[in-house]
Amino acid sequence: MNNEFSREEEEILNAYEKNEFKEIPNMEEEIKKHVEYARATYLKKQNLDLERKQNISEAIKIQNDLKKYSKGWDGVSEIRKWREPR
């Protein structure tokens, strides 16, 4: 077993040995509260991911529609023509 600790782990261990930690009243309520925070954060991230996917799908649809209506027009080559010295 490896008994080497990181600096942070050493600090935590030393603080524990010196009884520098305080007991948290209503520990079960605190745990439930933080579990709810974590759940809310997870759900918010899921909603943002779903919204991002919908936005990407919408952008792809618009891009495909523009390609269909442009009938092969290539804007990049047009701009290059304009930039060429005359």
C-alpha cells in the first residue's frame, strides 16, 4: 500500500488529527440539500445540451435549405473573384 500523500491530503490529515473540523448540525438535511443542488445542476446541463443540439439541427436545416435554393452558387469563389486584381 502506498503511504505517500499529496500536500493537500497531508494538510487534511493534519487538520483532522488536530480536531480542526467542526461537526455539522443536521447532517442528513445538509446532504439532502447538496444532493438537490447536484441534481438541479445536472438537469440544467442536460437542458442546455438538448437546446444546443436543437440549435445545431436548426442551423443544419437552414444551411441545407440555402444550398438547395442557391443551386450550386459558391459564395467563396465569388469573393475570390472580387479580390483578384483586375
